[in-house]
Amino acid sequence: EVQLVQSGAEVKKPGESLKISCRASGYTFTTYWIAWVRQMPGKGLESMGIIFPGDSETRYSPSFQGQVTFSVDKSTSTAYLQWTSLKASDSGMYYCARGANGYPLGYWGQGTLVTVS
Amino acid sequence: EIVLRQSPGTLSLSPGERATLSCRASQSISSTYFAWYQQKPGQAPRLLIFGASSRASGIPDRFSGSGSGTDFTLTINRLEPDDFAVYYCQHYGTSPLTFGGGTKVEIK
């Protein structure tokens, strides 16, 4: 069974750094793209970008380029989303999902709520 | 970047009625790379339709997708209480992926 399990909720202060995780299981991690999706409170879904775990090729959506960093650890089948200096406007729910770049997002993590205040 | 515009923003219907949701793209996109998702409060989105018209695993046949080029439609026949949610369209071909703004289907 394909599963994406994300790390728990975070409460941070502006200016702090943060790295959240998305651990994949039930499939070969290196063969499917992982997408990161933001959902701000009461708002719609925003694509942040995608990463291919096989070679760490990364494509950021224009609004998120330079604001976040994607990475993976193939040894643990885990994808990461990182901020170096959080802003209040980074508060929201963050989802990882498997697919992208020609494949629909068929599997989603449960989401990680980030609160910056 | 392909912009997807969904209409209407909110659809107020009664159980048993049909819902018709629209999504218009800013440029022509391949229907192969077009999807619809359902999201309920407090839950992650769920894939409903991919390739514009193919139902994902476990999705009942009252959900159907159609369209091509710049205009796509999600139809939900015989609305059930569990269907009242927010629906998003998405293209997943070339990067960046983009989502529509969503249509909320609410109980009238």
C-alpha cells in the first residue's frame, strides 16, 4: 500500500528555520516525482513545485522559487521541504503528494500544519 | 504558467441533484494531463478524475469528467451527502503544475 506520512505540526517564530518531512512507503521512492502543495487557511491549493527523488531534479513554481528548498534522502525514502527564514505568511497546511510531471497526484500525505507567529 | 479558472465559486444544490463544475485554462492543454480533486474539511485532497475523463480507483460512476483544449467539466450525478465538498481542477503536464481556485458544492 502506497503511503506518504508527513511530520507533525510545527509552531515557529518569524525568522526561524524549519524542515518538514514526507516519508514514502509501498513503492519505489526513486521512480515517482513528489509534489509539494500549500494551502493557506481557508484558501485553495497552490503548487509549490516538484522533485524527482531518483536524481533530485527540482522544479519550483515561480512564486516559491528562492523561498523554499526541496530535498530527498533516498536511504529513508523521505522528501523534505525547508525554509531558512520563516515569515508569518508561510503559515498554512503543506501537503506532499506522489505524481506530477505527467502523472496525477494520486497519493497524498496527511498534511503538516505550519504556524509562524 | 497555465492559469485555471473554475466556475462557479459556489454551487448550492440538494441531494439527488446534478452538479456541473467548469474549469477553463488560459491556454490549450492536453486532456491527458488534466485532473479533478475533491477535498473535504480537515482532509487532504483526493484524486477523482485523471486524463480529463478517467475515474481514479474507487471513485463511483456518478462522477464523470469531460472536455478538451481549454474547457473541462466535472459532472456529479445524483449528489449524495458525502459529495458536498470543494473540488479543484489541475493540470499536471509541464511544470509548473497549477490548480484552479476551487468550486465549493454546498447543501442548499
